Amino acid sequence: MGTTNLTIMLIYALVILAMVVGLFVLDTVHHRSNK
């Protein structure tokens, strides 16, 4: 049980991190194209 719970938490953390990085990249691209 504990190992499965830890894996799920790790996957959630990776998904959130990927979303944050994706938003940051999109924001940077938009600012670059505006200039």
C-alpha cells in the first residue's frame, strides 16, 4: 500500500511540474512573439 501511494504521489508531482514548466514556456514564447 505504502509503495503504491508513494508512486501515485510521485506521478502527481511530475504532472504538476510538467504543467508549470509548460505554462512558463508558453508565457515566454508569447512574450517573445509580441516583441
